[in-house]
Amino acid sequence: MKRIIYSFFLAISLSLAVVSANAQADTGDKSIAVKDPSVAVYPIPTTGILHLNFNKTVTEDPIVIVYDMIGNLVDNVVIERENPSTFSINLSGKKPGFYFVKVSGDHVTFSRRITINP
């Protein structure tokens, strides 16, 4: 029951973060993108390897942080560059379930909910 309540409050806080990020984006701060169509995250669901594909060349390696559904930090994962605009993340050691992946870099910050299947 405690986890259900905590998950509910986490969902509310994430919704408030989206509203806040939208407000910042509307005021001219272009460093925060909530649902950035210039980044594709695939495959979802994944069995371990997750790909990030930016529609432009990325000059610095993004920072990737993984959270579980309750909001606990799971890991700072290693990201590998496949080409100038595509990166891969190895999540194969994680338990099956739902996670949030937060990616920051090159003036873009976004979060995606992903599913890891066995």
C-alpha cells in the first residue's frame, strides 16, 4: 500500500515537473524540452539495449540516469556512442519492470518511461 501511495505522489510530482518545464520553455528557456521530437528512444519495451537517436549531431556524450517507478536511483549507466547522433545504453542487468530514463546533454533534457522485459 505504501508503494502505491508513493507511486501516486511520484506521478503527481512528475506531472508538476512537466508543467514547470513547459512554463520555462514558453518563457524563452530553450534548454529544457519535455517531449522533444528530435530524440527517438527505441525499442520500448526493451530486453536490455536501448538506443537514443538525435536528429542532429551531438557534440558531448549525454548523461543518463535510471530511476525505478518509485523514484529510487537505480544507476548511472554507461552510454556508448554508435555514431555522431546515435547512442546505446546497456540495461541488460536490470530487473524486468518499468523505469524512468533521464537524459541530459547538448541543451536537451528529457525523461522517458521505459519497460524492460525478461
